[in-house]
Amino acid sequence: MDKAAVSKHRLRISDIALVVIALCMTISFVRSSKPAANELMLVSAVDIPDHEYGYDPEILYDRIIHREFSANWFVKIFPVGSEVFVCKGDGTYIYEPTDMADGMTLSEYVGAFCDLTPGDYFARTRWVPVHGETIRNTSNVFTVFRS
């Protein structure tokens, strides 16, 4: 190989190396800019009380919102022992540290009235932030009973 060819070959290798380094730095930046779930919101409990059929109970939705963020949320209610949900709801919300969840009913939480027949159930919730890790919660087991 003559000097020009060797020089051109070295230039290509160094160009490729610079592109790879730039790509690695970009990936690292994108990963580091995505906040962890607990940096956005900490959900301590979604506690749904046992209640009578047809009643819309007030739930305990214990959370701390650390900073403002926007997320899509998804709630599904499952009978105990089944992976087939019987009620669901979803929506989009902008969460702010000053938000309070006091006095929220089950239908407000789900975004729909769930006509749950007598039995044992639990709720699974996912919050998918526009920027950040998915937040997940599984409620307590609650019983719907006949009057």
C-alpha cells in the first residue's frame, strides 16, 4: 500500500471510532436523563376496603409526588386467582407535588364504575411517564360482599 492509501485507511478508522464514541455518549446521556420511578412519585399504598355489592367505596391512595410529570395511567381489577381483568380504566394526567388524593372513590381511581359481583379482587396500576421509568402498584386484596 502506498502512503496515501495508508493515510486514507487510518482516517476511516479514526472517523469510525469518533462516530462510535459519539453514539456511546448519546446513549449514556439519554439513559441518565430518564428519571427513576421513585424520583417522580412514590406510591406507598392503594388500599381498597371490603364493601357491599353496588357500593363505590372511598379508597386509601397514599402517594408522594416528588416533582411534576405527565403520565398515562392504566388500572385493571382482577379476581383473586385469575389473570383476566373484569374492569379497567386509563387516562393521562399531569401529576404535581401539591396534588391530593383524599376522598377518592374506587370509580374515580379506575376512571369507570366497576360492577364487581361478590368475590375477592385486587387492582394493578401502571403509570407510564412521558419521561421516566414506569411506576407499578398492586393493591391489597378486597372483598365485595352481598348485603
